[in-house]
Amino acid sequence: MREQLLAYALKYNGEYDRMKKAIQDDEAWQMPDYKGHYLTILDENYPKALLLLEDPPFILFYKGDIRLLENEYLGIIGSRLASSVGLNYTAYLIKKCPSHYGIVSGLAKGIDAAAHANAIRSGRSTIGVIGCGIERVYPQENQYLYEQMAVNQLILSEYPEHTPPYASHFPWRNRIIAALAKRIVVVEAKEKSGTMLTVNEALRLDKDVYVFPYRYDDAFGKGCNMLIQQGANMLVFDEEIENL
């Protein structure tokens, strides 16, 4: 059955709904010729946190150290077009948050990349969940970070090989980040931000969401201020970060 899930993932490029239908129909399959690493929902070391999702991934392709899934993670998310304030908040958050946390994020540019890079510099474990094929580096500017994490950290994807980073993949990617994180911190978000997709998934999973406050006229942080209005936890003092 493990190989059957792999065969469907390779055939349908990891698309969840098409894989689900193939499983329900017990669609005919051929033994796949695949040399990469993968984890399925049938495996003993499949993360229990993912089973709480309405649609847990059938398969996760990975590079790096799969044992890192056993650690506890703080999810750090935010803008791709990050401001200097957001980047500084990210570094400070990772410096001050409890030492047992690893960092999980989406290996995108901006806040995600800063979160992974600061985690590595601080000696923390970090997991990058990507919305394209496991062999594909996206965005290209994260090539060096990807290569580092593929050896000493962990990169996860539902999508095999060189599957393109279609826009429809990122909401699916975000649910994995939300599930793997014990808590979510939104470092920076504009009024209309894809970050909110991860926040909504975290709330569905009953996860605590934290945000940094911004000046009322700061467009980079308007989404954070909106979340505070809606009841998100605000990070203002060092003690609040240290007690996450």
C-alpha cells in the first residue's frame, strides 16, 4: 500500500483530490521506480499532528533528517516582501523564544527565509514545507538555504520531483505548517495576505496565534493589526516571547 500511494502521487503530481479518488476507486497502478525519500500516512513515524487535519497528506516527500519531525515547533509566517522591521522582528523572536522550539515555515522569500536562516544560525532545527516538487528550488534566490536544509535540516513536500509551484498548492502547503506548529507567530502581514490562510487553518486546529503589533499607518503590518482586532495574542514584551 505504501508503494501504491507513491504510484498515485507520481502519477497525479501529488494532487490531493485526484489521489483521494484513485484510492477510493482502488485504481490500477504499477510499481514505481523512485529513488527519493518519502513518508506515507501508513508509516509509524508519520506525524500524529497531521492526522488532526481534515485532509492529512497521503504522502510527504522529503530531503534531510526525518527525525526532526519528533521535535516541537514554532510556526513563523509573514510577508514575502518583508520590511526591515519584519526581518528584525523575526531575528529577535528566534533569539528570545524558548530554546526547545524548532522553527517551521514555508521556505518562501521574505519572513520565511529569514526564519529558517535565523534558526540555523541559532542552532535550532528547522523544517521548510514547500508548495512545489521536492527537487525544485523555489524561489531560486533561496538556493543556498535549500541546499543547507536538504542536508542538515528537513524539507517536506506533498509534490514529487520537479512539480511546478502552482498557486493552488500553497493553501495545501499552509495546512501542513499549521499542523506541525505548536503555536503560530505572524511576524508581518499586509491587509490582504496569503498568511491569513495559515492563520485560518491554525484556528481550525485550535492553535494559538500570536502577532507583533505595528503602527496604525504601517501598510506592512496592517494584517497583524487586523488579527489583533479579531482576538489574536499580541507580542509586546520579552516575557511574552520567552513564555511562548
